[in-house]
Amino acid sequence: MSIDVNAIRKDFPLINDEVAYLDNAATTQKPECVINAIADYYRTSNANPMRGLYKLSVAATDAYENARAKVASFINAKDPSEIIFTRNATESINLVAETYAKASLKQGDTILISIAEHHSNLLPWQKICAENGCKLKYIDTDDQGKITIEAFKEAVTPDVKFISITHVSNVLGTKNPVKEFAKIAHDNGAVILVDASQSVPHIKVNVSDIDCDFLVFSGHKIYAPMGIGALYGKKELLESMPPFLRGGEMIDYVTRDSATFTEVPHKFEAGTVNVEGAAGLAATIDYVNAIGMDEIAKREDMLTDIAFRKLSEVPHVKILGSSEASDHHGILTFVIEGVHPHDIAYIMDSDNVCVRAGHHCAQPLMKHLGVMSTTRASISFYNTEDEIERFVRSVAGIRSKMGYAE
């Protein structure tokens, strides 16, 4: 099916023709069906799940586990028990760092990441290296913002035991060949985690095909509520890992002196869980599946191509990363000669265009690129060609508004 964008936009209460929302890499707007799913859970099924034998508690448990099964199916995990619900991708990465990595890595081992990682996929590894005596090693991007298979292969030396890498860069939009990276990792005895925060909302992601050991994403970047995220892990790895948090629901038996822990996935979900967030995520998956991830990707690629071509024609503007629109996957990060990114975002807001300015939680990448901060526009399938035109017009007028004579 082709996307009827006018019909789609009616599904999103905050999307309108007055404001062009182009900050989708930070968070996406929520469709009515997701908002309704959260409200319906509270109206019809609210109870503490997995703890009661009465009908409401069973209904809450069913809603939660139904969401887990939908996430597993959505990313093609082999078993729903391979899905751990967390608050977001950040918590998912920290869970792996504080359980698998802390228990498995030792002095002299190396953790490999790329220079393009979000701070959420950098700071946990700095901590593990400091505590376990490991080394943190970076792969730099090339001048097109890419990490080539050859560069990755060269970086995976015998001391590399763990790799954590983004699927799609939140700054450059570059898509890494993570399936090939996973094979190289495994051929060299390393474990690999994929940060899919910027890929799961926009393209089909298949963990069985990628063969990654772990994968993380945040619900709020794929039209779901804030406060719900997921960690995928191969079951044998999850079963070998100690718990992350300890408390209610993740135990089998507790004595004065010790405890035994329940099975995966509940071992990692201590305390009262976010059922309403899971229900919202399940509704999101139904929503994007009904539209079709291939159709979503096709439309976003088309809008990215238009935005890239038109923005490239604006004087004094430099788009960071690849010179090919097809490498940007809905993300255009740019600088304007002589204008601070914060001024750019402020002026564009006065034109009712929402973009992001700053270092995008990727300061090492900013330094690698030779900039302090940038402005970023990020596209969703609900954006329109008219919004892209308004975005480009706004950018084109900024230097004159700052007093430059063109």
C-alpha cells in the first residue's frame, strides 16, 4: 500500500499544518491509537500484573506479555523470553554493561565502539573499563561518515571481546552493515550489541538475520510512550547473566541470607512493571505494521532525498556526513557559516519549524568532525513535502536575519 499522508497526519493529535515537526530523532509524535491504548489499559485492566489470581491482574499480565510477544515478532526474535522490557535504550545498554560485561570482561580485554556513538552507548563502557581494567577502543568514521567493513575487520583484534555499535547514527544518519559486523565479531570470538534506536522506527530490523547477541531500542522513538524500551538478548546469554536490579517479582525464593532468581525474562524486570507503556508499544507495533515498514522507509527516503537536494543548494550551508542522500536515513545534520546552531534553531522556531541544535549527545563525534555543535533535522513518514520546503526556506533566510549581506 502507498501512504496517504493526509490521512496519516489525522492520526496524530499534535501534527498540524501550522508547525513543521522535524525533531523525530529525538522523539516522535504519538498516534491516537497509542494514546487510546494507554487510556484503555487504565480504564479496563489496571492492576498489578503477575501477582494476583483475580481477573484484573490476569488481564494486566496478559496485556504485558502480549506486548512482549509483539516486540519479539516485530524484530524477529526466536522467543518472547528474549525480550526484556526497560525504560529506554539507555537502561538496556546499562543492563548489559552491569551484568554481562562486568561479569565477563577482565583486565586486558578490549571493548570496541565507534566514534559515532550516542553518549548512552559510550558512558557505560567507560565505566566498565575503569572498573574491570579493560581498554576502550574507537573506530573512526571515514570522510563520508561511514565505517567500512575493512576498517571494522581491522579494528577487531584478538583482545576485542565486546563490541557495541549503532545501527543508524543519530547525527549523520549513516547505516552500519551490522550483519557483516556481527559475523566478523563472532569469527573473532567477540560478543556484539547493536543500538537500534534510530533504525527500528524507520526500517525492518531482524535480529535473527543480523545474528547480533544483544539489540536495544526506545519506544518513544517509534511513536510509543516515553518510559518503555526493550533489550533483545540471545537466550543463552541472558540465562548466564546475573540480575541487574533486585527486588519484587524477579525472585523464586528468599531466605534471611540468600535468594534464588526466577527465569528469563522476569529475572531482569524487578518491581512493578510499566504495563501501560508496554500496551502503548504494542499498539504502536500494530500501527506501523498496518502501514508497512517498507512503505514507511520508502516515504522517508523520498523526503530525505528532497530535503538533501534542496538544502545542498542553499549558500553557506554544509551538510555533515555522506554526500549521498541515500546514506542519511531521514537525518540531516548541518552547519551554517557564521551562525551558531542555537541561533539557527531559535530562528527556525519563529518560522514554526522544529529542529534540534547542540552536540546531540555525541561530543566525541563532534570533535572528530571538527565542530562544537550542529543543527539537525530528522524526518518521519508523517512529514510532508511542504514541510520540507518550509524547512529549506527557513534555513535559507537565517543569515540575512542575522545581518549578513548575501
